[in-house]
Amino acid sequence: MTFSLDDETATRLRRAAERLEKPMSEVVREAVHLYYARLGRLSDTERDRMLSDFDRLVAGIPERPLADTEAELVAVREARRAGGRQTPAE
């Protein structure tokens, strides 16, 4: 295989190889292995955006007494046991 690298990347590769005392080809293999392992994972930017969205959505959840929530769950369970919706959906 043959690859072309820009000057900055080539310099970084040479410096990394020198620092690690490894051949440049081994540094490239390790870098590709690490990059491949990260595929499918969230980047820091994506994770921060999702956490921000989550915080915004959680803040929008209305607060109500626990007893009201439990009563609603009981009603939903009873409706399911009784065969579901008894009135037409709007």
C-alpha cells in the first residue's frame, strides 16, 4: 500500500516513532487499530451534546406527587388487563 501524508502528519508520525522507539509502520498499524476500535463510539462532542439534550429534557419533566404517578400507573395496568382502550382515540 502507498499513502500520501501532508507535511504536518508526516512530522507527527516521525516524532511519534522516534519517541516510542518503533518503526513508523508499527506506529501507523497501532494508530489504525486504535481508530478502528473507536468506530461506532460517541465522540466527546456528540456525548456532550447528548448529555446537554438530556439535561434539558429532564428539566422539562413536570413535577407532581408520587401518589399521582402511581395512581396513573395503576389505571394504565388495569386498562391493559381489561383489554385496552374502551373509548375511541382522539
